[in-house]
Amino acid sequence: MSVKIIAECLRTFPKHGEVKASSKYFKANPSRSSLKNSMEATIQHFKTMSGGVAMPKADLYMAVEAPKGEFGIFVSSSGNSTPDRVKIRAPGFYHLQGIKTMSYQHLLADVVTIIGTADIVFGEVDR
């Protein structure tokens, strides 16, 4: 299957010139040669790259399976170039919710053992 994809790419790529992805979120960027010779092209490139992507007005939650659970990211946008709200849910979050139930009527010193048993990862996500 991957050989068919590579063969299709080789057939459809232009023989000469640059290959640029078209997107409804980005304006067409000027070529490298016009950036070196034209001040207007340099200004357009700077505005496009520094302004960010005009995101659609929507809420989005995406989850990926991680070794210790589910890693999720929630992004909410009102149509600006920056999101209004971003929330990240680490894989250990669901395990951490159960500590109150697991440590009920235990001593504070037992919480360390409970955290070790639940295998909660604080900090960076395992990759």
C-alpha cells in the first residue's frame, strides 16, 4: 500500500518549481526569490507567519491513546488567530481522580503507596 502512495506522489508532483500546500487558512506565501527582491512580498510573508492561523469558531477535543491512559487536548476558539481556551488532560488524570476513594480512612503516609500502586505519572507524558 505504501509503495502505491509513493508512486502516486511521484506521478503527481510537478517536474520543476516549488511544491506548496494550499490551505483555506493560509494565504499564498510568496516564493523565496520574490522575498529577496520585493519588500511587499517580505511584508506579506511576515504578516502571514506572525499573525497566526485564523481558526474557525468551534470547540474541539482530540484524544490519543498513551501508555498510561488517554492524553486529551481541548481547544475552544471564537474565530480569532489565537484560541480562547486550551485544556490538556494528562493520562494520569483519571487515575488521580480515584485517590479520594482509595485513600478513604487511611493515613497520610499511605497515600504515597496508593499513588505508587495506581502508577500515576506527574509531569511530562510518556512517549
